[in-house]
Amino acid sequence: MAKTGRTKVTIRCNVCGEQFTLRGRRGPAGEVETGFKQCLCDNNRHFHIMEDGS
């Protein structure tokens, strides 16, 4: 099966601690785009983002 270029990303909010696991695609500049905009606590800046290596 062909790879789709999608990668698993875990985003943790540094304000409330909520954790989100999403899949995203790598953009032309090398960043992973998931479409994630803000946390449930209205935080839209302070996140810890981890990309799954597998």
C-alpha cells in the first residue's frame, strides 16, 4: 500500500493540559499542517507539538 504522506501529531495545551492526537500532511516548508486552530480553553498560542516517528 502506498504512503499518503500523512503523519501522526500529538498536540498538548500548555494552559489546561488537554491533549489532541491528529493526522496531518507535511507542507512545502517542512511543517506539519493538521488544521488545528485552538484548544477548548480558547488558547491558540501555547502548545507542545510532538510528531510521531513511526
